[in-house]
Amino acid sequence: METFDLIVLGGGPAGTSAAGAGGYLGKSVALVEMANRIGGAGINTGTLPSKTLRETALALSGWRSRRLFGVDLSIQRAATIGDFMGHEKNVTAAERTRTEAILNLRGVSRFNGKASFVDPHTIRVTAADGTETLLSGENILIATGSSPLRPAEFSFEDDRVHDSDEILQLTAMPKKLVVIGGGVIGSEYAGTFASLGIETHLVDGRETLMPFLDPEISKALAVAMAENGVKFHWKERVLSCDASSPDEVVLTLSSGATLSCDGVLVCAGRQSNTASLNLAAAGITPGNRGLVPVDPHYQSCVPHIYAAGDVVGPPALAATGIEQARVAVAHAFGSKFKSDIASVLPTGVYTIPEASMIGETETTLKEKGVDYVVGRARYAHIPRGEIIGDRTGFLKLIFRRGDMRLLGVHIIGEQATELVHIGLMAMLTDSGAELFNRACFNYPTLGDLYKYATYDALSH
């Protein structure tokens, strides 16, 4: 049995971050990953692939050039599956190589196989050939991520019915795709395929797109997606999925309507990958959907066992999982390297167009009884917005009325997920209108949106 200061279970963004942090602190670290390559959903099946496919679709379709010049500069032939997937494979391979290099630099030992607890300090690693290895750890961090839920009514055994992991294994482009679920993943993929000219339908049981967004942003995004070709079916559920015909898959909806297609993408949420860990042997009882309960240091009820990333629940983002893992490792070894995670966290939605937010919405402030003032600035009203041809994007800032401290940032438009970070820095320093009034942004840039949205708020 090999002994380590830290054993990390899972090689996704949170797990590799934890392993790297442990090595940085000079500790002996073992990283256990079940798949034959590291990266988890962040690199292999989720975050990077979906964002790369979005950019590829925009390039192949000439979407930006149509908006900017009013002419079609798309590739003058149907995009093949090779065209669509090629760049994604290059990007993910490069990121895996970079991650491996960091782990090597930090002296992290890697073990490939399925991990399970033998007791609170011992991990059994079972390789694909059945070989077992026992590892002993002073500290253990669970970062095994999550997998797509697969509702029983869908025929996943059929090659035309996919979950959000399987969509990356497409062998041919669908002519008509139905996306089930209008959350972040479903909305992102719906926009990507629609931009390629594929007839795309999105079915959701709610009547609002991603209700966690500011209502103004949510409505604007739904309108933009519809204009880009996404056909919405609100307040609908899929009752059955008939894939018996070789010509089409037929979905029966709760209203009685049917949708026939040659591709189905089911985005019905995700479940924590903890079922096979034998958490009971460690003294841990998982919660709903297999989540591991943790405290603010990401410490479980067993003091030397930590968890980070999707296994601890919302927000379940790659960015937050990475930060959570660093906090956990620093706490485990009494380091001051990172004592806590930021009090405000950004959310980025890589739809077409992008949307991003941080902090309070008008709805949450009304519920809390906080008096506020809103300022807005449209992309079309500043030179940079005109240059890039974004006529629909806008920035919305929410300030506390009394002292004009910034409480919320909401953006829809090109580079929204980058632009939100200006507001993030302001909120982390408890700044507000005075900061943006003093700031001088390069001209012409989208950063100027902050200045003009602030002026708009000050005028009210």
C-alpha cells in the first residue's frame, strides 16, 4: 500500500486543481481517474468542447459576417461532421497536454481505475483489467464530477438520441434536432446547431428561459435565439420517445403535439458521480442526487475528507470547482495560500449571443427590500458596438441607491462573459459608480459600456 499526504478522486477541473495545489505545497499527491484520459467534463465532454463547437459553428456559418456586413460569407457547402468536430478535438487535446504537464511539474502520481473507499483513509483503485491497488491518504478530496441524467422515457440506445456527453460523438450532422431542456447546456447547444442552419427545436417545461438570469436578459436572449432560428416549445414535457422507425424519431409532448426529427439531445440535469465510491465505508452519507455535504472549507463530516466541484452541488461550474478545490487543499494542510472563495461569483452562458451576470437581480433586491437604481448602455450606442455589428446587446448595472455601490451586473451580447469581469472586480472591492466615473477605458472598447451605464444610473 502506497501512502500519500493527499489522494484526489477525479481528474476533472476541480481534481486536477486540487492535485496541483497539493504538489505546489510540497505534499505527496495521488490522483485517481477512472477514464483513460484526464480532464473530466471540463475538458473532455462539457465546458471546453461545447464552447469550442460554438466558435466553430459561428465561423462555418458566417454568422458574425452576416450581422456585420449584411452578406453571407459562410463556407459555400454543407459543413461536414469533420469540419464541425476538428477544432474541438485540437483544443481539448492541447488542454489535456497542458494539464498533464502541470501535474508532472508538481510531482503528482496518477492511478487509472475506479476508486472506492475501504475505510476513511484507504482507497481501492480497480483498473479495467481487474487489478486492484490500495492507497492510504492522510487527506482525501472527492472531485468525481457529475454525469447527465438519462430519463427513462428516452431511447438512449438509439444512435439518434443523445445526452450532452454523447453529442460529441456525432457521426453525421442531423437535419432536424430537438433539444430537451432549456437550461444552460441545452440553450448553448440549441444556439450552436441553429447557427449552422439545422432546424432546431427547444422543449422546456417552464415558460421562461433560464429563470436565474435577470428577467430582462432572459427575455432578450430568448428573442435573439428565436431570431437566430431556435423554435421554442414552452410549458411542454416529453411523454414518450419512439425511435422504432429508421426514418425518424417521434416525440410525444404533454400537450398532445408530436415532434419528428432525426436527432434528439436530452439536457435534463446532472447527477453526482459518487454512487460507486462506497461513501458509507468513509462515514459519509450523500444527499440528493449523490451530493456530498460540505462546510465553507469544503470539508465533509469526516474532517480529513473534502469535496469540491459538481459533487457538492450548485453552482457546479468549472471555474467554481477549481477555486473550491484550492480552498479545500489549503485548509487541509493549514496553508494561507487560499482561505476562502470569492463572495460573488460570475455566471457565463455561451449561447448565441452570450449572456453573463454577477450579483443581485432586480427581483432579488425587491425581495430583500433594498432600494436600487438601474443604469443601461446598449452596444449599438457606442463605437465599438457599431464596429463589431452588435445591435442588440446591452449592459445593465444595478446600484444601491443610497451610496451607488454596485450590486449586480447583467450583460447580453458579444464578449459578455469577458466583459462581466470588470464588474466582478468592482464588486469584490465594494466599489460603484464613482469608480466607473473615474475610470478611463481604451477607445473604442466595450469597456465604455460601464461608464455610460453608470451615467444613465446617475441621471435617475
